Amino acid sequence: MTRLVEVRSRILKENDVLARGLRDRFQQAGVCVISFVSSPGSGKTTFLEKLMFRLSPRHRIAALVGDLATENDAARLSRACTQVRQITTGTICHLDAKMIDKALEGWRLEDLDFLFIENVGNLVCPSGYDLGEQVRVVLLSATEGEDKPLKYPTIFNTADVALITKIDLAAAAEFDREAAHRSILSVRPGMKVLEVSAKTGEGMDETEALFESLLAPA
Amino acid sequence: MTRLVEVRSRILKENDVLARGLRDRFQQAGVCVISFVSSPGSGKTTFLEKLMFRLSPRHRIAALVGDLATENDAARLSRACTQVRQITTGTICHLDAKMIDKALEGWRLEDLDFLFIENVGNLVCPSGYDLGEQVRVVLLSATEGEDKPLKYPTIFNTADVALITKIDLAAAAEFDREAAHRSILSVRPGMKVLEVSAKTGEGMDETEALFESLLAPA
């Protein structure tokens, strides 16, 4: 196993260097880059679609979407925004900085206010890969259970904001909101936590305001 | 990347050899080994707990449970069965045959009818690691969305049975059952698919009967 660990360390280091370069480019271009990580099925795409519909009248937006297979998510998101690209990873369980760099080819970052990056649905592996994003958002759906942050601490540790999605299903799923907040805060004290429902719109105003507050002053 | 791929291939090959040895041991001992894979939060532990409560009056059962951190799942499962061990993987996103081999130390396999293995919640990485199991079950919850099999085809391809869990939440989540079955069968034609709810008990009789049918004749 030692050799694998060494090679992995080297690859992670290469990723960090590349991610730093991306971060510099994003900052110089004045684009706010937000990435989203979660389990499969926690509602990343639906949330993003709704968010982009809200932001697009006032802001210039693009999105990158990672999946092992299919271009379904890009097709869904392109209803809300014209600049969307799917990154199909094959058997790779996460996005990395190189994939982002490649997917951006031909886009003028200066013409964007927001770039959203939806990672592959996976609560483990994406945590180790910096994508050069300004803010990383972890989503946890009300149907997944309150203890997920305790069981997948690394991904919550590397994120800046937690969104509890599908909050409209909280009662049906017997979701314990207080326990969920406690779990998140025990793993990442002081983390910003918002409850949202893409379906009913609950919490969407607050989330939109939070993201707009991250934009560089014009 | 070439070197990483080579090292990964070697590690996967070592895992296959070890898994084959485990499979032989399980067969000789006459224990039916069933593993469970799914996203985080699809209800593996709740389902297993209910299943084990049903099977334990008539069968001798043990369980291994994988998680990055915490021993919560082992504590929950030990209410239904006395022989439970947690495998804590740290940052590793899947179980492998070596971990199974080590976790079995001191257990007499001959004294067991069923050994259940709950993998780390991850729809990607566990697919590549044979654990020597007789049957691999993939769980997909009604709240995750119908397209998950299309987006994570490998894990569905390597599984033998699909369980659609939390079927009691189907209406609230606007889950399209037919689309889900279609997705599963398009990725893995002929796959056995059952709908279950650990909460209401729906589908549990059928699942129990399916697993009992796998036992070697006494």
C-alpha cells in the first residue's frame, strides 16, 4: 500500500498546484466560483437549477457538472443558463482541478459573475481535491439522516457552507433538525448552515442573498 | 496518471485474489454472505436492522459494518444481533477484502448461516472491490431520484439484486417507480428488483424469502 499512498500524495500535490492557479485566474477575472458536493440524490441539480433561474436575470452565470455517465444534469441545468458543460468522469469518483481547467477552455471568465461547479455525487473522495473554488457548499438532504456529518467528517470539514436540502420532506422522513445542526457543528464549529427546499422555495431567498454577498463589488 | 493506474490495477488484482480465498472459505463454512452498497443515507442500516430482527429467531447471523468514522451503525445493528463488528476505514472510501479478512478474526464461520456486510456509503468506489460475497445488493432510496442507475452504472452492474428503499416516501418525493425500474433494467437487464420500506414493512416478507432461498440446504 505504501507505493499507492506515495503516488496519491504526489497526485494530490499536483492537483493543489493546479487549483491554486485556477483560483488566481478566477480572482483576476472577478468571477465567484462556488462548488457543490453531496451524496448522490441529495438534490444538487434541482437546487442549482432553481438557484440559477433566480440569479440569471441579474447575473451572468455558467456551470460545470460532473457525473460518471450521462449528460442528464447538463441538459437540466441548461434550461436555467446557456453556458453549461458536462464533465463525464467515466469511473473516476470526483472532479479534479485538471478536469475543471480543461472544461473551461474557450470560456471568457471575465464575462461571468458566477461559475457553479457540481461535483460527482460522493461524500468521500471529492473532499481531497481542491478545484480552485472560492466557496465549497456541502448538501445534506433531510431524507439522508442526521448523523451523516459524523460519519463523513472530512467532506464537512473541507466545506464552507452546509445546505440541508429537501426540508419539505423533513416531517415525512422524521428528520430531527436539531440533531442535524448539532452533527454539522460538532464536525465544523461555526459553519454556516441553511435549510432549503427547491420545491417549496423555503430558504431560497436567504441562500441567494448569501451567494450574492460573495460577489466582488462592481 | 499512468503510474497511478498501474498501481491501482495491481492493488485491485491483489484484492481479487484475497476475495477469491474468502469466497472459498465462506462456501466451505456454509455461510451465506450478502453485501450491501448504496449512497450515504439510503437506509442500509435501518433496513439491515429490521431484516436481522426478522431472521435472527431462525438463523445465526453476524454483520460487518463499514464507515469512515464512528461506531454508530455497529451499535444500532447490535440491537438485532450479537455478532457485529465495525470496520472504521478512516479516509478510505470503500471496504476491501483485506479489511473483511481482518475483521473476521476469531469468528467461527461454521457457526453462521448469514454474514451481512454493509459497505461505506458510496455509489462509486465500492464497485471495484470484490469482498468474496455470494450476493451483492445495491440499495436506491425513493428519495434519491430515478436516474441514479444511469449515472452510476458500474455499481448497478456489479450488483445482483436492487432494493428500492423508503418506498413509503415515494408519494411525498414524487418518485416515479416505473422510471426507476426502467433505469435499473437498462443498466442491468434481468436484475431482481424489490421495493421495500423498513418503516412500514412493505416488501420485507419478499426480501426475507429471497435471502432465505440463498441458504445452502441444511
